Amino acid sequence: MSKIVVETQGLTKEFDGLYAVNGLSLKINESEIFGLLGPNGAGKTTTVRLLTGMLEPSSGNASVLGLNSLTQSNQIRERVGILTE
């Protein structure tokens, strides 16, 4: 059975009435290759920042490597390398 390494449930981020991410639910299993693709402004960077705890979601939740992105973001960032523009 595959281990889930990234999971979101209803993940939403709103900025002044505009939704950068709206109700994102996904599961990524260990050893899967997953691409987050879309045009500028589609919410890709916001999603990654939510996953790593760099932003707090307006609603919903996320976990990375079994760690809660809101309450255990330091442990996530110790294990995940990320560079955003």
C-alpha cells in the first residue's frame, strides 16, 4: 500500500475577496511524480506556500510527510527543499 506524502482537504486561500486557491483536495502518494501546472496567477506558488506553512489557509487543511502544514511547518521545512520566485 502506498504511503500518502502530500494531502490537502478543501484547501482555500483568499486575498481581499479573490481566491488564489479554492477548495483544493488532493493526495500524492510516495514515489509518484506530480506536476503542478497552470498559467500565471493560477495559484501554484500559493499552493506550495500553503503546503510548507509559509502562508496560513483561509480554510481547509494540508499535510506533508504526515505533518500538519499549519502546526508543524518547521518540521516540514527541515525535510523539504523549496525555492519560490
